[in-house]
Amino acid sequence: MKIWQILFCILLGALSCAGDSSNDSAASPDVFLITIDTLRADHIHCYGYEKIQTPTLDRLAEEGIRFTNAFTPSPITNTSHVTIMTGLLPGNHGVKDFGVMLNPKHVTLAELLKRLGYQTGAFIGSVILDSRSLSPGLNRGFDFYDNFSSPAVGKSRWGRVERRGFDVVQRAEAWLDAHQSGAPRFVWVHLYDPHDPYEPPAPYAQLYRDHSYDGEIAYADAALGNLIAYLRKRGRYQQSLVVVTGDHGEGLGEHGEQTHGIFLYDSTTRVPLLVKLPEMRMQGRTLAAQVRTTDILPTVLDILGVTNDASLDGRSLKPYIDGTETDGRPLLGETNYPMNFGWAPLRSVREDDTKFIEAPRPEFYDLKTDPHETKSLYEPWNPAVQKMRGELKTLGTLAAGTAANAGTVSKQTSDELRALGYLHQRDDLTSSSVAEPSLLPDPKDKIIEFNLIHSALLDVDSARFAEARVKLKEVLRADPQSSFALGQLADIELKTGKFLESAQDWSHASELQPGNSGILFNYGKALKSAGDDRGAESALIGSLKIDPNQYGARLLLSEVDVHLRDFDDARDQLEAATLIHPTFDANRRLAEVLLDEQRYADALQLLQSLIKQRPNDAHLYDLLATAYSGLKQAKDAETARNRAASLRVGSKNN
Ligand SMILES: [Zn+2]
């Protein structure tokens, strides 16, 4: 774009011109979006909390604009982040659960900025936002998206499912170093630290000994401080647009909720929102109107002077900054997470002074007199309730879209979720049939159970099995029908070598949910570990009758068959398994079964094709030697044995 064209655009006020060409992008500011996970606004110093030091956020508030009443529509990490990235409510972007692909028809902030010529990078602090597993599609528009290594490596949670804030920031700085010249940069930095378990590193662990959640926030603030200092040093801070927000808050025991995800109270939906404009315009402003995280994307585009025709749920916040709008905007909230436990999902509407929560036992609060939502004034004939109920209709019915939105989460990913304390709808242990939501239990009656399950999952990930067992037994005392508590308990017994106890728990769970193939598979697994091959065979056959397409169950049944010397069925199971999932492992097992059956020529043929796939697998040459010996080809057998030996020496030396 030529200078006269730019002047023309400014004169006309047609700011959309800025987006017409990437040649002028050198003049566009860098954009930094910082999301701090699990960050309650009222636990930040510049939001009035005196027990913490957050110098970085405080200074950003001084140099920018602080929105004192910002809210997220969702208390779930990936759902909330997709809302920030698209400007859409969960019901409209569709990512209401872990592992749901973001539909390409919804354009992300990164895609929009990329089209404007920006260089784009994303740096995440948790595997929950990994675009290859739990947040597919969230990487769209990013030149670089810093996923976790796959498969997850290491035993420590650091690097496997979480990254410390300083680690995330240093990765972002390295990328910025490599992208200093040319087009402006859009960088999203996600700091996961305040998410539980609260384990701040030194010195924050000591400084916040009795408030470790605050310690994590103070640490995240320091990590962000490192990034801001880096930008100042390179002279890139003054000009840049910096937006800082949270994806949701944290219950901290309010309403009985320790963490987040189940309820829609302000404790988990109110987040900070700081916007530092280029050249520190409007610095130090404080705006009290109710705004939403759906408003972030249109605001960024508006500040950059880009028009966007897409129909969004959020609207630019610039009118508040300019002083032309003062009234708050209604917030529609929702959470389906309770459904993972068989409990009712929740919906809410929040206005400046009132809040309605649709639940089996609905709630209505006057926030002026009751800001902590402790005394529900719900009456169905209250006109305010009726009006808010009407607004909720735009979200669709409670049941709609829940089953359709269940994500596809692999076994490994599901394990990563559990390591973070979450359960997934498609887990083996949960109910496959979803009842009419209004008939489901109210999450208010289940919150103690939820806290115990969440805490037990974290215990299991850290191998604190005894503690986890106590918590799960407590859940079962309160709710003997809880098949997921039973399943978790059975899993612990299996992990700790108590195979018979594990089998008993699974058997009990199977009585509670007779049609659940996953429970029967696990029952079979426990029986096999306990040495009961006949029992395992019958459980696995039962499981495969319900769902024949289970690769793992067929593999396991083939092992049981080999023990029982039923080679025909073992082979059938493995052949069926390779049809479901044509993997190397199933084929190698098949070769082993053929050798056990003394079908050496068939085994030889299969092994030769497998060796082509993995020419350096010593074990395949062992099997090959067995096949040649069986065929009385002693010289070939000798060669295969030597090859296996030399491969083993080679791998040791490496
Ligand atoms: Zn989160």
C-alpha cells in the first residue's frame, strides 16, 4: 500500500483498508494474547487482592485498560479457549468437550491475523490444548504451534502433561528471536500454572506456604514479567497490543466446588481482562461494565482497524474505551462437564445485577445484595426468570448437541486427561446412554463426590494409591451405584497387583452397567492377570459381543487363547484385530501364534513381510530363526540368529 493510499484510508476512516495488503504490515503492531489458566480475577493484586504480589499484571493495568467485570461463558479449558479464539459461544463453535475438532468454517483469530500478513506462534502450558489430541483445530492459522511430544515421555508431569510458565515463555522468546524482522507477530502464550495441583516452585512455595494457589498465580505473573521484560529490551513493547485474560476461575471451596468445570458461579466464570493498547493509549483506564471473553477477538480486530464480516457472538469493546457504550452485556454460560459423571448439564444468564442458572433445581440471584450467590431467590413466575429462560433458548435445549459433541479421545489421550484430573464422556467407565437431562441428578447434590474423584485421579497419577483408594471408597459409601468410582478403584487394584480384588470390583461394576463393553473388557483383563484364563475368555467374548470392533479386546483374547492352546481362535482374533487396525503388533503376535501352531511356512511368509517394515527389529529375527529351524533350514536359521545378535549389540552401543 502506498503512503497516499494509507492517508486516503485514514481520511475516509475506512480502517478495513489496513487489511487489504500485507505490504503495509510492518506498520501493524505485534499482538500478544496471554491466557493464564484457572485465574480468578479477585486473586490478583490490581483487582483488589492484598494477599498477593502480581507486579507484572499491576503494571499492565497501569499501562493499559482494566475491565473489572469480565466473564467466560465456559469453565472448561479447551471450550473457553476456543471461545476466545473464535469470538463464538460454545454452542456455536461446537467444541463443548475434549477432543472435539474445531469446525474449519469457524475462522480463528490466528487465521485472521495470518491473512493480514502476521507471523503467528502459539505456546501452550498444558496437553489439554495440544492440537494433536485434546484440542484439534486450535492450531489453525499458527505458523508454529508448540505441541507436547507425542507419545508423552517421562514420568514427571512436567513436560509430559504440563509445562512451567518460565518454560513456556522461554520457548516463546526463542521463537520471537527467530522472527524479529519482517512482518508483525501474533503470539499466544498460555500459562497453565494456577491449575491444580498447586505446586509453585521456589521461592513462591515458601512465600505462599498457606496459599499455594496464590503462589502459582504469583509465579505465572513472574513468568509473564520475563516475557514483558524481553519485549521491552528489544523495543517491541511500547508499540504492541497486549491482551491478558483467564480461561476460567477456580471454586476454592465456594459452593462446595474445589476446582472448576461443574458449576457456573462467578467463582469460576469471572476472569481478569487487561488490554494494553499500542503507544499505551488510554492507559490506566478502568471499565466496570459486564463484558465477555467472546468480545476479545472483535476487539483485537477493531483496534487493528480490520473489519470482519463474520457473524460473531462477541462485539468489539472499543465503544467502552471510547465512552460511547456503558451498559453491560448479557453473558450466556454453559457447562456439559457434569454429564461425564451422569449428572445434569447447566446453563446460565448473567446480567449486571442478576443471574439465573437453569438446573434440575434452578437458581436465581440478586448480585447487588448477594454477590457471592449464596441465597437463591428462584421463583418460576418471576418475570426476570422468565425473560432469562427465554434468552437461554438461543443456546438450544439442554440435551441438544451433547452426545453429538462428544469428542473422540484415544486411550493415551484419555490417560493424559486423567493425569490432569479430568474424566471423559467416552471413557470406558462412564454410562453410554444419556438420560433426559432434567431427570439427571443436580450437580449441586454431587459436588463432594466430584471433588473426591478429581483429587483421586491426581493421586493415581502421582502413584499415591492408598490416598486415592480412601477417597474412592468414600465416594462409594455416598453413592454405591457410582460405576466410575468403582472402575477407578478396580484400576488401582490392577496397578498395585491386587488382581482378584480388581476382578471383583469390575464384576460389581458390570452388574451395575450390564451392557458396557469397556467394563467387561477390564473385567477380562483383571481375570487374566489373576490367572483365570477361562473366566477372562468368557468376559472378553461377552465384551466383543456388545462391541466387535475392539482392537485391544481381540488382542487380549488371542493371548488368553494361546494360554488355553486354542490356536485356531487366537489366529481368528488376531486376523480380526488387523482388520480393525492394521498394526504391526497384531501381525507380529499372529506370527508368534503360527509358530506355536508349528505352521512354519505361513509364519515365515508373514515374518518376511514384517522385516521389510522393521529391518532392525532383533526380535523378528529370533522368530525368523524359529521358523527356519522348524522348516529344517539350519543354515538360514543360523544366519537369522546371528543377525538378531548383531542388532542387539548395535543397539546397546548406541
Ligand atoms: Zn483452564
